[in-house]
Amino acid sequence: MAEVLVLVELNPAAGGPRKTTLEALTAARALGEPSAVVIGAPGTAAGVKDALAEYGAAKVYVAESPEVEEYLVAPKAEVLAQLVAEKSPAAVVIPSSPEGKEIAGRLAIKTGSGFLTDVTEIAPDGTATQVAFAGATIVHSQVTVGTPIYTLRGNSVTPEPAPAAGAEETVQVQISEAAKATRVTDRVVEQKSSRPELTEASIVVSGGRGVASAENFSVIEGLADSLGAAVGASRAAVDSGFYPHSFQVGQTGKTVSPQLYIAVGISGAIQHRAGMQTSKIIVAVNKDPEAPIFELADFGVVGDLNTVVPAATQQISARRG
Amino acid sequence: MNIVVLVKQVPDSGSERKLDPADNTVARATADNVINEMDEYAIEEALTVKEAQGGEVTVLTVGPATATDAIRKALSMGADKAVHVLDDAIHGSCAVQTSAVIAAALGQLEYDLVLCGAEATDAQLSVMPALLAERLGLPQLSGARKLTVENGMAKIERQTDGGYWEIEAPLPAIVSTWDTINEPRYPSFKGIMAAKKKPVQTLTLADLGIDRATVGLATATSKVVDFAGRPPKGEGVKVPDEGDGAEKLVGFLAAQKIV
Ligand SMILES: Cc1cc2nc3c(=O)[nH]c(=O)nc-3n(C[C@H](O)[C@H](O)[C@@H](O)COP(=O)(O)OP(=O)(O)OC[C@H]3O[C@@H](n4cnc5c(N)ncnc54)[C@H](O)[C@@H]3O)c2cc1C
Ligand SMILES: Cc1cc2nc3c(=O)[nH]c(=O)nc-3n(C[C@H](O)[C@H](O)[C@H](O)COP(=O)(O)OP(=O)(O)OC[C@H]3O[C@@H](n4cnc5c(N)ncnc54)[C@H](O)[C@@H]3O)c2cc1C
């Protein structure tokens, strides 16, 4: 069976691979037999290899070097290019983070290939599905040159175990001088959150301008915590200083696709929809019955968020006991 | 400090956007076109650096004839001159091909810094800095929420999930900017008038020494095979809060087996 390279995205906080990696392994199986590629500091592969095998990695290429994390993106693209040249895989699948997309782009130039970003599905013939224009248009696209490279949007594929051998193979890492041009001198975590990662969460509760203040975002956080959800925010809420930018959902923020999205005090502007439209169930709380968010909502409450949301939080907590 | 800012004209993200069924490319001719909003932050950052350190800001656009409006906007904000790569053979180009055109155009310019927006709102690929860095052997400093240029080095804070990375590289380098980096200025009346007299150089593929057969729809490295509107969602339920809004909401979540 054809080999498909899958770049492993790590979860430094929790250890192990990120869920996006398991999704990529699952999606890659439509095209052939996945080989996971672990690029990181020495010792990285040991912590992720079992999970990779469980989700279908027949092989695990281990490219470890103390240096790879010191530079931005370019070394990882070099390792992948080297593997593409040696193994002639049928395709390469990469989780669609900012870094993943940049690696895909560089790999495309290096290997003379085409690449498709933010795909939500890959068919056995290589045709990918992409969501364009704020979710209004569904596109089928194909790579027509070289080794197809895909970046897979988070939460679009459900990870399914398919135990495989996970045979380790060491890859020599040689980083060129050119790939050392951009140095990462520090990695700073500003918000340590005990809540689930926004793009991975199965429930997201987002607040908008209607929340009215930073303090009042505790109403949103309360509901989120009662549901074990991640917190998001509209751009108006972010621009008003109610909540940090890294939680912005929408065209210029995160794209989320949870099982349940609850929009509170958010009007539903097209740029906000761009980031949440593909959520499975959408619930809205807004005092304006004409708010466009209701056009999307499976269930909407027309009312003041300051009364509806705290009461709902209380009832949910009571039920969950 | 000579700076080139890459600017793209895109269909307004707030208006209805479409693909053209004739060849499955973005329907640009009939769209409500605007300058890519993210690029305004790159222009602002370029002007800020220029105001502090001197030099010239050049706008570079690859786009159809309508893209002159985006160029005017950039010039009216304060950029000094512009280069517009205009050639119908470019139509239908994928990101890989477009990056080849931009790289060739950059080859004809002198710069210490290339700035661009962190994404174009039409295709949302966020890859141009990576593609250009790879082609030109330039350092890539992408996704900046803060930029410092001093002593021949560019340093940025690269915005990440829940924080940032500090990254640095020697000049010349390519930097992309998010909307968290600054507050773009509005063009002044004087700026709008002055923009009309600023030089705009138009280049074709021949001027750049690019073979027409290597760009455009026929040889794109990827293609859109078909598209469809997203199926509309079924009618949802909308209830007024008559003191029982929370109860109804929780009832819905319970019916969905969420609580
Ligand atoms: C929804 C969608 C997703 C896509 N995803 C990817 C992807 O993941 N990776 C990828 O590589 N490609 C991607 N493409 C591009 C695609 O693969 C094809 O190459 C094709 O659809 C071209 O894109 P376009 O519709 O933007 O074409 P065009 O509208 O023709 O634009 C292509 C580029 O050429 C410029 N241009 C157009 N006309 C002229 C002219 N007369 N003079 C100068 N410049 C001009 C435009 O400004 C733009 O930069 C995507 C396209 C769409 C519509
Ligand atoms: C290029 C571009 C990119 C953009 N990117 C994004 C993006 O990534 N994400 C994004 O979200 N936006 C984005 N926007 C902005 C977008 O157009 C909207 O301005 C924004 O989404 C509005 O946020 P909002 O719904 O919170 O605020 P508003 O539109 O002001 O809506 C607030 C809502 O709260 C309701 N409300 C007020 N008080 C209460 C109350 N007490 N109880 C219940 N309801 C109440 C109001 O009825 C109203 O519907 C972008 C815009 C542009 C031009």
C-alpha cells in the first residue's frame, strides 16, 4: 500500500501528540498507509510513539535533534523534503496550524508540488474538500503537480484508532545554514488555562460586545466551566478589551468546529460566522430578535444574557451535581 | 530602511463572495473589491518604521486591473510608490505560482524589509511569507504582533495560541503582521491628493522574465474541480425569555444529550 507521511504536532503542555495529529493519521488512511514523522528534541518520539501506532502509523520516522526547535519552521520542512525524496510517498498530511501551513508551503516549493490548506476531508482519489468564503461555499480541489501536500483543519475528522506496527526508523537531521536564518529566542505562555484548547474543544461558549465588560466575561466563563467548554470571543469583545485576542473566533481569529457553539451577546456578523459556521449545533442568546446570529442558530433565546446565562449555568451545574 | 509592502486586493469579506462557474476561480470582476484588511496593518507598520528610520516604502501588488484601487489606498496612507504586476496570463494562478511572480518582482527592487499581512481574507492561506522566504532564501518572521527593527536585525513577537514566540533574524527579512500589531491610519485628504501623483510602475510577465506557460490556470499546482453553496441549515427554534429562557435553553441541551 502507498505510504503517506503525516507530520506529528506535539502537545508540549499535556505531553503526547495533539488531537490534530490523530485526526491527520485518520484522514491519511484514505490515501494509503500512514507513516508518522516526529520532529523534535531528543526523546520526543518516546512519549508519542504508542499513540501514533494506535491511530494507524505503520512506521514512525524519528527525526530528533537538539537544534530543530531553535529555528522557525524551515528545519521541519527540510526533514520532510528529505523524506519525500527518499520514500516517494503518495501524499503528505500536516495538521493545519499556522506552523503546519508554513511547513506545507515550504515543502511544496522544495519538492515542486502543490499544496492545499485547511482541508476538511480527503477522498481516496486525493480530492480534498475546502470551506471558502466564511463557510458559504464548499469547494472540491485537487493537487495537480508533484506529491500532494494537505493541511487538515482541526475538528473536521473524528480520530479513529486502527492499531498498526509503529516501527521506528531514525532519520538523520541535518539543518542547512539557510534554515537557521530565523531563530526562536523565547516561547512565552501568557494565558495558562485549565479549559480545553479552543480549536479542539467539543463545546465552545463565546461572548461578544453584549457582554459589556471584561469583568462580566465571568458570566461566559461560568457557563463554559459548567459545560467543560472552551471560551471564545468576538472581535468586538476583543477590540473592546474584554478578552484576550488569542480567544477571538472568526475570519481573523480562530476557526472552530465544535459539537456545540453557544454565542452570547454576539450579533453574528459574516466575519464571525466564518470562524464558527461549521459547528454542529449552534445556540444563541441575544436580546435583539433580529440579530443575524439567529439565522444560524438551532436554538435561540431572545433575552438579556445577564439573566439567562447565569440561571442556565446554575441549572446545568445542578444537573451535573 | 527601504521597505516593500505586499498588498492584495480581495473581495470584501463583509459582502457576498462567489466563485465564477466558468473556471472555478474567485469572481473578482463582479466583486465588491477592497484592499485586504490585514495588509493595512503591514502598511502602517512600514510607515512607522520609515518615519523613525527614513527610507522609502514601495507597494507591490500582483493583481488584475481593478487592483489599482488597492494601490491608491496604500499610497494615500503614505507609501511612496508602487509596482503593479498586471498580466492576464496570471489569472488562475495557485499560491505556488503567485509566489514565483512576487519573488521575481522583488528581485527588481531594493529592500531591507518585506512586509505583508498575515493572511489574505479571500483564500486565507497564510503562506506567502513562507513561500517567498523559501524561494528567496530570506529569513521568515511571520505572524507578528510586534516588530522591532534595529542594528541590522528584525525581531518580532510571533502570535501563538495563548502567548507569543520571540523570533529574530538579520535583514533583509520578510515579516507578516496580524491586526494586533497597530492601528492603521486613515488616509488624510492631503494623502489622497498626493497619492494621485505618486509613481505606479506596471510590469508584465515579460518584464519579469517569466514564461507565461509557467503561471495561470492551465499549469496551476492545484485546481478547484467543483464547488457548491453550503446547504442551508434547517429552521432553528427561537424562544423569547419570559423568565423561563434559561430553563428552555437547558431543556434544549438536555434533549441534545449535552447535559
Ligand atoms: C477556495 C479556494 C481555495 C484555494 N486553495 C488553494 C490552496 O490551498 N493552495 C493553493 O496553492 N491554491 C489554492 N487556490 C487556488 C486554486 O488552486 C487555483 O489555482 C485557482 O482557483 C486560482 O485561484 P483564484 O481563484 O484566486 O484565481 P485568480 O482570481 O485568478 O487569482 C490568482 C492570483 O492572480 C492574481 N491575478 C488575477 N488576475 C490577474 C491579472 N490579470 N494580472 C495580475 N494578477 C492577476 C490575483 O490577484 C491572485 O493573486 C484556492 C482557490 C480557491 C478559490
Ligand atoms: C476584515 C474583517 C475581519 C473581521 N474578523 C472578525 C473575526 O475574526 N471575528 C469576529 O467576531 N469579528 C470579526 N470582524 C468584525 C465583525 O464584522 C463584527 O464587527 C463583530 O463580529 C461584531 O462583534 P459582536 O457580535 O460581539 O458585536 P455587535 O455586532 O456589536 O453585537 C453585539 C450583540 O450583542 C447583543 N447584546 C447586547 N447586549 C446584550 C445583552 N445584555 N443580552 C443579550 N444580548 C445583548 C446585541 O443585540 C448585539 O446583537 C471582522 C471585520 C472585518 C472587516
